Amino acid sequence: MIFKIIKRIVFAIVIIYSLDLFIRNLDIFIPLNIYTISAVSVLGFPGLITLALSFFFLL
């Protein structure tokens, strides 16, 4: 159980960081903090897409 949670958190960190590297050219910044990691850990890729779009439309 704990291994699964740690695995999801590490996966979320890697995915957020790699997406941030790709969309940095568009002047979109996704912060790597506890809220974004939690959202991506719980929701997966749909959470990541939602974060990217929300930062794009809100900023």
C-alpha cells in the first residue's frame, strides 16, 4: 500500500517536471508543489491536463 502511494507521487513529480520542460516555450509555468503533485497523484493524466489548461487560461 505505501509502496503504491510513493510510486504514484514519484510518477506525478516526474510527469509534472517533464511537462513543464515541454511547455516552458509557451511561457506556461506549472509549479511543482504539494497541491499540483497531489492533484496529479490522485487524478493522473486528466489532472495533469487540467492543471496545464488552467494555468494557460488563468494566466
